[in-house]
Amino acid sequence: QVQLVESGGGLVQAGGSLRLSCAASGRTFSNNAMGWFRQAPGKEREFVVGIHWNDSKYYADSVKGRFTISRDNAKNTMYLQMDSLKPEDTAVYYCAARVYSTVSYQPEAYRYWGQGTQVTVSS
């Protein structure tokens, strides 16, 4: 029903910036909540940031003040602007969509997932 494709990952030095995009296709609904998760080697997937259907935004403490999420419903695209990147931000980043309208911090609450995009922050 819904396909998600991330892009924009890459290699950046500490203190630098990257902008990730998540393009949705197929049957989409503007009232579905979406979010970003990340997974580093040997660690569980963790919540990064989510956005309600009404554009309310919720950030993990680890990225608050550095990352900014936005959503363009007309383009079915979600963005993650990442500034002041740290080596600990290195991970595969996934976009995800729920079938419900509110953000969850739990990855199992999300129905649709992208393939992931690698973000590497060097020291």
C-alpha cells in the first residue's frame, strides 16, 4: 500500500549537516503519523523524531535542538535536517509510517518502513 524511500545519507565530519528525505508512494494518507528511527551496529533501533498528522513534532532527547523534522503532505515527503552532527549519530536511518495519526516511540508501532540510508559522522 505504502512504499517509503530514504535518501540523503552520507559521510560528514563532526559538526556538519545532512538533510534526509523520505518519499512516500502508493496509497498514502495525510493523517498518518511518521517518524525517523536509527540503528547503530550492535544496538537496537531507537526513536529519533516523529511528526503527528497535524504537524506536532516530538524529538528524542539525544537530538533535540540539533535535528528538525518537517513534512510536505502535498509532495508526500518527509525531511530530517540534521545539524551539529556527532560521531554518536552514526547509524542507518529509517523512515517509518504508522496507520494511526499520533507518534509512537516504539518501532513495532509503525507499519511501513523504508530501506534505510547510512549516515556516518567522522571525528
